[in-house]
Amino acid sequence: MTDKALWTLWTLGPSTPDTHRLAASLVAQEAPICVRMSITPTSLDETERDALEELVEVKKREATESASAKAAHRTLESILYLGPLFQARCVVASPEPLSSSLLSTIGHTLSEPAEHVTEPPPALAGGYAVTRDDEGLRRVFELGAPAPDLRSIAPSGLGRLRSLLGVWEASNLFRLPVVTAEDPQALPIDESPDLPGVLADLPSEGTRLGALKRHPQRHVALSADDRFRHTYVVGQTGTGKSTLLLNMALDDIQAGDGVCVVDPHGDLVEGILERLPEERVSDVVLIDPADPVAVVGVNLIEAETDLQANYLITEVSNLMQKLFDPQNTGIVGPRWHSMVRQAILLLQNNTEIKSSFLDVATVFSDRAVREFLVKRAAEDALLAQYWQSEVPAAQRSNEWGEVVAWVNSKFEVFRTSKLLRGVIGQAESSVSFSDVIRDRKILLVNLSKGAMGSSNAELLGHVVVMKLWGTILERGRLPYDQRTPFYVYIDEFQNITTDSLDTMLAEARKYGVGLTLANQFFDQLSETTRAALLGNVGTRLSFRLGPADAGAFAHWLGGDVERGELTHLPNHQLVAALSPRGIPTEPVLLHSRPPAEPNFSIAEKARARSRSQNAVPVAEAEERFLTRWAPVEGSFAANAVQSRMRANGDHGEHTEKRQRARRSFLDDWIDARRSQGATDDREGSPGNDQ
């Protein structure tokens, strides 16, 4: 082992196949393995220089007889005379013993000679030495210390020869493979942005967002105060957006807070139902139009106060404008808004037969119903003037029929949907939004487009958000310390909010409400909505984006976020720009949490409890809608019921029901008093005392 020829080091060169084999070998190991390669600038000491000069002379004499010796001579001369020099080290660590075959694979890969050294085949394929030093490795990986020197049996002055590299060799040492179709075992390139943030600035208590990618044990959270500054989440489909919303909502539910989740797809609501804490099952209010058993009623034009009534009427106009004429072309103009507003006021004025938003069309298309309602509006001068003066004058025009068709066409698309009728066609809401907020309920709205259709889902989403916000406005009458926290999550929010969103973002904080808004594309938003988000949202969370959105959002996130980094984020990784205590921080890279395991039995329990507490049987809701105006003589509903009764041979019973329905509240009250008096007399006589 003293022959100096054994210590010749051939020039290194890129050898892609061997590097791929190394990667495949590492991936195939059962225990985790860390490989650390490093190069350090160095120079020869006097002993090494003397030994190398002697070895160069030996190889110079042999070079005339052997091509391999000639290549060795060139390499040794470059080390001796050209410089600069680098010392290479490769440290391999694993919690389990390392096999000799794996170390051999690593050694041969790193010391493979350059591809140009092929003819004749080299006598030596590079060279490497292996040493074991547990304490030294611990210093390398835990403290960042330099790799330990190898214990070598080489002749004096040549101990480092195998680890000395020239410039060209050093530049080819790090040649990790990239993913290709031919080699799926290769290692992928991590293109995640390097956003360390300032740990001291990042809150860890509250609703959790995820863990720092650089510090997996360090979780980042949002406090209640930060939540009231609102949160915006953006990201392409399938990147982890819904999982984040799921975990955030479940954190709020676990904390005992009130929550509303509006889900246009249904999966998010189902995920929450399957992971509810047992103690909060009775707090669930589930609005699911596709439920075949029972549905929750939400009457848009039903108001608990005058403030709510005025707000809801205004929002109905904004809603229909957005749905049918978003570009303000005149399809839904001032006359249309006026007619609908007056119809809603007419319906709200009547207390004998309660009505719903879908009955606006009935007011214009059913003369008997309209006359029934107008007769009961005489005490309201402005309302009576419109319906007793302006409408009759318009009816004398040949265009009246077209005007009615123009108005009603915007409602018929919803009236003909049985699923939608079951929810917003009910005359009385079966759930109180005031109770939901005050009692910290869990309001889950399943707007599955697959079951309802996009337009119906959007309308119902609008209705729920409008009713909810109308109720939130009432909290202004409460002392600030009595406004319990309430958190609202709206996925694909751009489809189910009107231009009043900027008002909601600006004012929700003072009512104790935190909004979390999510969608797929920043470019989906109107300029007004973008401005509202930019000015009023404190927490911005971005999953992977498309090229069209990445530039604008990278600028909004600030810091060192680059456009290209947002387009290459892996699934479930997000860039977060927070504002704890209202102070913006540098953006950081987070890895969101996986969801907890589902419990399907708890979901069915919550669904059944919500049905029993808040819903109306589907068949009953449908019957109430179709026969609502049957007590009005000559109405379409009355004629339809009479025809059905005649077909069933039961017209007498229906006539009696109609007569009872036409009775006034005063008639019923007098009869009740008479009945009560007769009962009292009977209870006081000896003959009834048994």
C-alpha cells in the first residue's frame, strides 16, 4: 500500500447516469439519509508540494507508454501549478448503519473520471477513502462545522490528494439530477421562495394557518383582533385553499365561536360536518337545498326591524342588477327597480298572508292577488298612490303586458326551481339570523352548483349573505363588549356579493365580525372589489397562482416575493403577508396543516339535529308555496286547488278551508274569546266536574 501510483486522482467530470443511480439508491433506502457535499478553498503545504513534484516526474516518464498515465500527469500538474485548489468532502449521515454497498455507490459516483478519459480504459477509476466519525458528523450537521479530515494510510504528503480538485473538477462536483419522464426516481428541484420572515413578529396563538417551511415546529396563527381586519385567500383549484378554510373554521368552532361558511361546491361544508366536536353538534344550522328530507327556509323580504327592511329592499335591487345587468346596459333599469321595490313593499305591508321574495312575480301576474293586497294598503298613502293611481294608468297602455313579462322574466328562472323554492319560497324563515349570531351558532350553507345550477346557487348565496349582513347591522345598537365574535367564510365570494362588499369590509370590524374571503383568480375581481380588498384586508394568503395573477399579487404581498415564485408553489404551501396588531410584516412561506380524520357518524347526527330544529319537510314547504294564495278568491292558486279538489271529489272541504282562510284576525279573536268563555262556564258547573 506504499505505491504512489495507487493515490492518483483522475479528473472529475459530469456523469449524469451515475448521478441518477445514486439518487435512486438513496430514495430506495428505508432509513432517512442525508448526503452533504462541500468544497473548501485550500493550498498545498511544503510537504504536499514536494510529494506532488516527485509524483509528477514519475508520471511524466510513464506518460510516453500509457494514456492513463498521461491523463494523470496532466491532472497532477494542474493541481501543482495552475490552481486555485479546492478540498472536497462528502459526509453521509443516517440513524441506521450505512451499508458498504451504498458508500461504494456514493464514492464511485463522486470520483468517476471525466468522460474524455476512455481510450485506453483508465487503470484507476478515480479513488476515494471512507472514514467513520460519529462525533465529527454530529458537529457537521448540528453545528455547521467543517467536515473532519480523513484518516489516510497514503504516503506522506499525499493524504489529501484524492480530495483535491481544480476549478473545472470543483464545478462538476454538484450535479444533482432533475426530474425527467425517463427517470421518475430523480430528485425534484425545490423552487419554493426563500421567505424566512422575522419570527418575533409572527403570532402563534389563535386560528392557525400553518407551520413555517424553514421551522416546521413553529406554527403561525391569527388572533381575534387580526381576524377582524379580515383575510383574503387566493389560489388555483386543487392547491389547498379549501383545506386551509376547513382547518380555520374548525379552529373557530373548537373555540366556541359563531361561524358562517358559504360554500359554492359543497365539499367544504361536508368536511366541517365530518369533523365537528361532539359538544357543538346542536349548534349546527345547515342550509342545504338538495336535502331530500327537510330544508331551512330563508325569506329574503322578511325583516325584524325597519333598518333591515330598508337594507334588504336596496340589496334586492343591487342583487338583480348584478345577476341580470352587470354592465348597466339598461336591461334592469330605474323603472324595473321601481316596480320591484313597490311590489316588495306591498307584500311586506300585508300581514294576513305572509309572502316571500318569489311572490313579486305573483303580484304582477295574478290580478286577484294584486287587488287583494292593494285593498289592504290603503293606510299607506305613498303605497296606495302607486298601486291605485300609477299602475292602473300604466295598465291602460298597450305595453303593460310586455312590461309585466319583462319584470317577471327575472323571477321565473328561480320560481321554476323546486330546490330554490324550498328555501327562499318559504313565507317564514325557519331560522333566525339574529339567534345564529347572538348564540354563536354554526351556519353552514351548501350551494352545490352541481345540484342547483350556477344561477340558482348564486341567488341563494346572495340571499344568505344579504340576510346575514342585514342582521349584523343591528349589532350597532349593542354595547361594544356585547358584540360576540362571529366569523364568516365565503368561498368564490365574487359570485355571491354585490358592490356593498366594500362597505362590509370597512364596517364589519366594529360589529365584531371577521370576514375570510377566497377565490381562485385575482383577475376575477372587479376594480371596485380589488380596491376594497387592497384597502381593508389585513391578512393576505396566496397559494399557487397563474402567470396573469402572480405579478399583481406578488406586488401586493410585498417583501422579496417574486412573480415566478408564486406560479411554482407546491400544493399546500402558501405565502402569507400578515398584519399582527395592525403592523404589516415581511411575507413568509407556510405549509398548511392536513385535515383531521373524518367522522361520518357525527356528520349524520349534526344533519339530523339541524333538520329537527331548523327545517321544514320538503313536501310541506312545496305545498305551502303552491297554495299560499289559495285563500284569495279567483287567484290562480285558488283555481288550481279547486280543480285538484274536484278531481279528488273533495271540493266541499276545500270551500270550508277557503272560508276560514278569508276570515280576518278580528273574527278569529272574537271566536276564540267566545270559546274561552264557554269553556270557563263549563268548568264552573257541577255537571262538568268529573
